[in-house]
Amino acid sequence: MTDVFKVLERAKAMGVSAELYSIMRREGGVRRENQYYARSLQEEGYGLRVFKDGKVGFAFSTILTDDLLEKAMSSIRASEEDVDNVPPPPSRPRHLNLRDELDLQELPKELMRTLEDLREKVNLVSIDVDVEESTIKIVSTEGVDAEETRTGIYVSVMANYKESGTVSPEVWESASSRFRRGIDVDLIKREVIEKVKISAKREKLGRKPKVIAFTPKAAAELLGPIISSAINGENVFRGRSPLKLKEKYGSLTVVDNPEDEMSPYSRSFDGEGQQTSRKVVLEEGVFSRPLTNWYWSRKLKIENSCSAIRSFASTPSIGVSNLELEHPGRAEETPGTLVIDQVQGVHTSNWETGEFGVVAPVSWYVENNQIKGVREVVISGNLRSLLEGIVGTYGEKRRYMYLRAGHLVTEGLNVVY
Amino acid sequence: MLELLKRAEGLGAIFADLRTYDVDETSVYVTETTKQVTSLGREAGSSLRVLVNGNWGYYSFSKSTGDEAERAVNSAYGDERINIVFLPPKRDRVKVLPKKEVNKSVEEIMRDAEKIKEAVMRSHPSVKSVNVRIFISKINKGYFSTEEREIEMSYSISGVSIRATAREGEVTASASASLSTHLGYPLEVFDVNQTVEVVRKRLENQLKGRPPRGGDADVVLAPDVVGVFSHEALGHLAEADLAVNGILGELRGKKIAEDFVTVVDSGVLDHPMAHGFTPYDDEGVESREVKIVDRGLVSEMLVDRFYSAYLGERPTGNGRAEDFRSPLLIRMRNTYMKPGSWSKEELLKDVKSGYLLVSPLGGQTSPDGTFQFGIQEGYVIENGEIQGTLRNTAISGYTIETLGKITAVSKDFDVWPGHCGKGGQSVPVSTGGPYIRVKVKVG
């Protein structure tokens, strides 16, 4: 065994720049389906990058030993000289408050108990509660010195309607936060009960809807991954984004906000120890800047957005923190609006073109003041036409996973029913 | 190991098992602009599971703290109703020897990835970007239980994946292909030039292709698509944890397709790309073939030890975990539709107006039986002849209805590797099948 500073000292003595990422993680959780699974975890991991003469090497381990440096040095030989392969600059980031005092064993059980009475109202498929605490430390020979402890609570419920041969799609509801006060269990329950009720009786659409509204959850499921890929600096540099810098696509403003302390995707510093801050990526429809890590900011010759993400076992890539969507248009849910609340199949999208074709298992429209569940609708289009087709938003803004939005009202998407 | 189990018993556990996991990973990534070693190292850890007072407790760890049994027992929680299938004592050591030992240096692997990248870039003038990844995982797993089961497995999985993008005017095409095997270094087991040619063809087809007409259509699905359909649309519905709340559990014993439709999941399949290799699952259970649909009849579900007892079904060996930190879930292994007696040509001949769909692009299913997946290689069929190519295509429908609409199954058979996601975990699986003729929604 060794320690992080000895590794850096040895690297320095070899004339090599080095960056060591370490994580200590503890987790507790309970899953309930037909059986309960209670679990706990404690692990640590180390990822070492080395830089020399424009080359970079990497190695990882679950145990910090002296040979980690040798292994990283062995991989440097496979690297190609590149002027942008240089270590990230010195950084001592200021800290957000991202830690709650949580009992990793008891809190999952407490949350599970408060959710279990759902069983009396719906066919409960599963409940998952996970609580974690991670301490991330990044130090480098170049003066990066960042350390932070972050907590996270993740709750999800899946339920459906199942009776006498009729099985509805799964309704999935979730909440996540760094703080206990950020988990609204009653809201999850209300949403699950209401949507299972809607899904219990579904009919085929009789005609193509003129307007589609995506709830905050559906917006997160559909737009979250497609926008994240499109604004990724590597994809922009390599021409793999469907969006072009400085071009205008509708009027939506998209901000990446790592400073939303309630969200478990917030971070004081990124995976390279660099201070994070809010970045406007789409400003009233104009693609103003991509997100980058240090390497891709140098390639693109732009300020680093400090959006590196990583695990100890991989090199830093680029990832969003919290996407916030704002549109100047004010819309409302008119009769006949097809409201989409859940989509499946987003991962089959073409990330380079932004083309998608998704099934909407949970959707409805309002007719004569009654909510009517809708069966088997396929929505297809591409990111550009989706952004350009957004005419406004309505309703309360909510964060699902890493995206915060109101109901997004769109026109012009293809609907197969 | 055994001391930990004994300690758990001493703390009141009526059953305990320990999974150990030690993996050496190497992964290189080459694009038209960069070359990177993205992963190189060793991940080791263990997971102790205890059944105490009718509840599961679990403790996973990368470093021993000496109190693992206490932690596992203290974590136990539930309704005190866990009942599992117990198995007899067994000792076994499974070591899969590759055709040729995988002993490549990182530099050699990087050079191979670079050559593949160059070949893809040269393959078509409109190629703009390419990702090539080669990975090698050397896996050592152990399973030890209070039943005196001691199973050790040692094998490697290696693979190469290629993804490329081509652009002509406003049309962008993207295509991918992957090879993966437990038989050795992928470039020594397969002819990677054929895979490069597959990627080139898919790009060219999409550049020239047109989107399909939306709506129900007669289609011939190729083995790659049939495999993903068998996995995504049917296999997930047969996972007992989903099946008990889904449509397939309700249909057990009922006829849903013609006699020539049989779909199975098996831990071992004699094919170089059957990398859902699971001779024993992560609960130390011997793998067996599970007939999900047997000659058109809904037959068996995929179970772990708990659902084996819950459903009264013989253990199948489907309890899997991605790594030591992940809990066990019911997962597929090698899932495929069994071949029939028609020829591919006979299937095509009878399609007046429809599509031949050759390669999928991921997919998803819901317990109510809806499925959706994308298609990256497809063709237009007119009067039994292939007349043009497709782009931007997806298919969807209801699994049970779709199985009932299969009108022919060919004698061809092929298998493809993939990774399956569930509950935040990813495990290697393979999917396969013959050509089939069926009606689905194309959009």
C-alpha cells in the first residue's frame, strides 16, 4: 500500500506530470419487488493519469499500490503525441454544500416503509431506495487539490394496472436529491396512483394530434440524452452533433447548472478537479457553446466549461450536470393535446443526426373534461425539428433526473398510431 | 472465504454465500482525431449475502474490514418471507482456454485499433468520423456458499466495436458493428475486414436509402433482428421478477404462436460470439436451457433461487450481477429463436410489398408486451425482390400479437454479441435466431 502523495512524488521524480483521482463510496439500499433485497456497500478506487511530452497514460485499481504508476507509464507508450495532451491547470475549487447527514442503513428502510402503502392502490412492481455518500479527491503534480463529500438519495417506484388478463405498461416515477428534504414521497405516490389509473384503460388515438405536450418527466427522458449528446464538445469538434455552433434552433434556452445543490448531479468541481459554474449552451435557440473537459476545450480553443465526468476506472469524458430548460412562449393544455409522460426506446436514437423514434407507453389527452389514456403511439422526428417546434411551456417546472423543465408544447412531430 | 460464511452462520444466517470478483480490464479507443487507453487496471471485490430471519442482507466490499459478516447481517431487512431453493454441495472449476492465449501489449492493441480505423476511413469517401474500441476482460469469479458449493470460473471476453458516420449533403448515416468472444483475441478469432465491410455497406445503404412508409407492413427479419426481438421483446417478459407483474406470466401454458416458434435462453451456446457465457450463474446455480416459448406454447420463466421457489420451477441459472458491487438480478444469457425448415429465399418470395430488416440498433420492451427498436440496415422488398435500401427505420408492436403473426421460420441461424441493461447494471449477452416472416408496425 502507498498513499496518493507518494504516488505524485514518485511521478515527479520520474519527470512526469500526474493526476490521481480517488473515491471512497458507501451505500445502503433496499429494493422491494416480490422479495426484499437490503444491501450495503463500501468500496474505494483509484485512477491515475500521467502526462509526458504530449502523451498520456492511464491505469486504475481498487487498491492503491506502487505498481499503479508503472502500469500508467506502460500505457503512455501506446499514446500518440498531441499538443493538447497536457495536465489540467492548478485548481483549489470553492465548495458547494452537497452533503447531508444521512444514516445509510436506516434511511432506505424508512423511505421504503413510507412508500409501501402504495400496494393497496396499485399493482406495485418494484420500489428502489438507494442512499450513498462519496468522498472524491483529485490531486495532481500541477497543483490540483480538490476534495468533496457528496451524498445522494435515489427513490424510484414502478407500478402498473393488472387485473383479469389486462396488463398496463409500467408507470415509473422517481425522485433524487442530495438532501432528505429534497425527496417528496407524497408527490411520488400521487403521481403513481394517477398515472396507473390513466393507463388502466387506454384507447387508440382516433386522429393525429396537432399539438404534443411533453411532461417534465418525458422531456427528461427524451430531450435529456439527445441534447446531452448534441452539446458534447467532442461530438461538436468531430462533426457528430446535429447542431451547429452559433446557429438558431427555435427559442429554447438550455443552461447546464452544476450549482443546483438539491440535485445529485451537482458538483463543486468536475472529474478533473476544476471549478464548475453555470453555462448557457443554447441561448434563445442559438447554440452558444458546447460543454468540454480540459482536453476538448483546448481542441475547440474555447474556455473550459469544466464538465469532465469519470469513474475511477476510466479517463475523463464530458457530461452534463443539470440541464435547465426555459422557453419564452407561454402555452396551455388545450383539448385534444396529446400529453406524453413516458417514452421508451430513446437509446435507439441516432445521436449524430438527432433522429429518434420512441414509443409513448404512458400518454393521454383530455376530452370533455375527461382524461383518456392512449395506447401504442410512436413519436418520431429529430432534435432540430423538435427544438424548432417547441411553441411554449406551461405548468410547474420540475426536475426529473438531470433535467428541469415545465410541460413543453411542440408542433410538427410525426405520430404513428 | 469459508470463515466469513461460518461467521455469518454464527450470527444467525440460515444461508450465506460469497461472490468474489477479480477482473483485469484493458480498453483502447481510437477515433479519427484521438488515440486513448481508456481503461487499464484491476478491479477486485467481494459480496457477502446472508439470509437471516427470513430476510436478505448484503455487504459488498473492495477491501476487507474484518466485520463483513456483521455488516451483512445488520443490513438485513424485509417481511421475513424469503424462501429460496437450496442446492447440494458441489466443487467445480471452469477454465475456458482460448484458442490462443490473449497476451497482447497495450501498444499492440492500439496498433490494431488504429489499423481498423484506417480501414473504415478508407472504405467510403463520405466517412467523416469513426470510433474503434478494443477491449479485453480477464475474469476470475468465485462462488462459495454455506451449502458447501465452491465454484471457480476463469475466462476472458474480448471484443472490438466499430461505429462510423458518413455524410453526403443533408443526409447523415451512422452504422455500427461489434464482435466479441471468449475464444481469444477478436482479431485472431474473426476476420475483422468482413466487419469493416459490413459497416461500409450499412453507411452506403443509409446514404442512398429512404425512410419507410409508416404503418403495418410485411417484413422478413434477419437473424440479428430476430435475436434482439427474442431478447428485448420476449426474453425480458420472461424474467420472473417482471413476468409476475407482466403479460407473459398470465399466459403460461397458453398457445401464442405456431408450432415452428421456439425461443430459448441458455447459459452455454456453441458459437464463437455467444458471450453470454454463464455455465454457473452468480448464485452458484448450474445453467440449463430455458424454453420460454416451446413450439408456440408459453412455457418457462427465467428464475433465480428465490423465484425458483416462488414459482415452483426448476432452477435455471439466471441470477447474475455485473460486478461485486451490484446486487443479483434475473438476467438473460444467450437468447435465441430456434431455426425452422424454410429457406431465406422462400420467405422473401412471398412478400409482395414489405421490408427485409437486417440489423437492429438497440431496443426496449415493457411488461405489458410493447416493444420498440431501431433498424440500421434494411431493404425494401417489392414482389419478392430487394429493390432499395432504408434509413431512419424503427419497428414496434405488441410482442404476443407479433409472435402470433410469424408465418415462417428459416433454417439459417446466427448469433450476435451485446450488452443488456437492467436496473443500472450491464451484463454481456448474446442473441440469435433464423430469418422469420412476420407483420409489424414500421415507422
